[in-house]
Amino acid sequence: MNGTLKTIISFLSGNLFSVIISSISVILFAKWVEPEVLGDFRKYGILTSYLGVSKIIVDAAYRRGYVILLGNQDFEEANKVLATVRSYYYIVAIFGFLVFGTLATYAAINEDWMSFQGWSLQIVLFIVLNLTNYSTPQYRSNHQFNKLNFINIATAIGGFIFLPFIYFFGFSGLVIRSVLQSFVNFGVNLFYIPSKSSFFSLKSKDLLKMTKISLPLDIPNSIESYIIKPSINLYILNKLGVSEFGIFVMAITFQSFIRTIPTSINQILNAKVSLKHKEFNSIKRSFNFILRPTLISSVSGVGILLIFLLMINYVLTNYLIKYEDSLQVINIRGFEIIFVMLSAPFVIINNNLMYKERWIMTFLKLIITISIIFFYPLSLKSVSFAYLTGIVVHTILGYFFIYRKIFYEKNNSF
């Protein structure tokens, strides 16, 4: 366990460095970009989020199965999974290219050059997204997490170097910077990706096998991430306007920096628990293994969150006054990071194929979130409160289901 904590500290330090660089970049370009421009720039990404649901076919089976197979020393089956996933994401990337390419062409025909730039950018972002979906689950050892660290740092530095494009070209500069930063991420990711194999295989039998595992596990999360969230963004854009949407986007951008911390920790813990899935062969042993680092990181997260909130409140009220309204989102949704950290043990739910529990957790979370958004007067504050309430309920239910399984496991052992 001490080795796991050392890995977390090492990986987290690199992520914090990239977060600092990215935060400085955002503060700088926020001084040059009005909320309306930022809203216009990010609205094209809503469709990209919807298309992200395509990962539902293989993602959960890939994230769960690949690491478990490696832990079981079944390298032949693990390579077969890699080939299937690689082929699937290749096809998905082509589909995205055709969709966004068609939209960009239509915009060009109508001489809508802003939309042309926006849709063209989505081609690049969607391809990089699919590469990330394919590569991220492969990082599992301490050495590989250090490589992932370097990818994050290189991407952040690239974003900082390309900032002048925004200063000189406004909306077009945002597009150019995003394209160049994506190229950096794509190139470094390809260089460091753990599996260098280029073998493709998309047999219907193998794909169907993965789909049977993925769909029950991933449908709830995918509905939330790739249907509900972009729909709420679209709702904000249509009801509150592009300027309010830009303010909301800025708030989520800052929040994403602080969420990098629990996401990084959970990625390590998930890999460690999955690798030992066969060895433990017990929900209780898996839970005991992951609980201590989870509690340590969660307590540390409270201090990190308070420091973050103090700093961001100072920056927005003194230097980025035009985005000051984003504080009504950040000061509420910032507390989500504590519950994201506490959710690390939920990998046990996936590893043990607890389909019913996963569905109940996610759908109750969604019902609560959607109910608050649509039945309360719409504002950025009410949307933020809805998200926070949903994740609190989700976390409580997750621990309830794990403890219930441990209780049944204990009784059945006698």
C-alpha cells in the first residue's frame, strides 16, 4: 500500500504542475476573450459530447477486462481485447470525421466561416478523444503513470506556448490553439502509449462479447456524460444565452482543473485494485485495500479545495471581473471533488459486475439532478446545486451497496 501512496504522490505532483500551467493559460486568455466569444467557441463541442456515447460499446469491458486479464497473466486474451478496441475506435473516428466534415463543408458553402472553423476543430478533437479512450486504460504501472504525467505536462505547456494566437486572432485564435495543442497531445500520446501494436481485428464474436459486458455497466454513466450533460449545456445555451453559457463554460474549465486531482488518484487506485482482482477474490479484501488511500486523499482534498476556492475567488473578483458570475458555479460545484475522491472504491462495483446497483446509483442521481434543474427557476446556481446534490446521493448509494455486498459475502462464508 505504501507503494501505491508513493505512486499517487508522484503522479499527482505532475498533474498539479500541468494544472498550474493550464490555469495560468486560462487566466491569460480569459482577459482577452469575452464570455460571448467563449460561448460561441464551445457550443460546437456539444455535438462532440453527444458522439462520445459511441464508446459505450467497448469502454467498460475494456477498462475492466484488460487490466484484469493482465493481472491474471492472460496476455493472449489481453492482446485480443486491445486489437478489438483499437479497430472499433478507428471506425468511430472515421464516423466522426464524416459527420463533422459534412457540417464544416455545409458551413463553408453558406460562407459561415465561424461555424466552418468550429466544426473543423471538432474533427481534430474527436480523433484525439478516441485515442485517449483507447490509450488511457493501458497505463497501470508506476513507470507508465510517469509517462502519462509527461503527456499531461507536455499538453499543458503546448497550450501555454500557443496562447498568442488567441490574443491576435480572437475566435480563430482559440481554434488554432486548440488544434495545435491537440496535435501535441496526439503526438506525445502515440509516442508513449504502452501498447505499440498496430494489429487490427474486429471479429463480431469478440465485439459482441465486450458489448454484453459494457452495455449494462456503461449505459447509466454514458447517458449521464454523453446525453444528459450536453443536453443541459444546450438547455443553458438556448434559455440563458451564449454569454451565460460562456460564463458557465469558464466555471467548468476552472472546476476541471481541480477535478484533475481526484481523477488522477482514482485512475491509479482503479488500476491497482483491478490488477489484484483475482488475487483478492473478495469484495471485502478489495474494499479494505482501496479504503485507506481513498480516505487519505479525501481528507487532503478538503484542504486543496479550500485553497483552490480562496485563490479562484481572488482571481475572478480582482482580475477577471467579466467572469465573476462563474463563482456561483465554482463555489458550489467545487465540493464535488471530495465526493469524486470518495468514489474510488466504486471500481469494485464494475469489477464484480454489479449491474443492478450501478443502474440504481446513476439513475437516481440523474432523476434528482434533472428534477432540480427543470422544476426550479433556471440559473447557473440552481444547475450547480443540482449537480452537487446528485453526486452526493450517488456516493451514499455506492457505499451502501458495497457494504451490503460485504455483509452478504460474510454471511455466505459460514
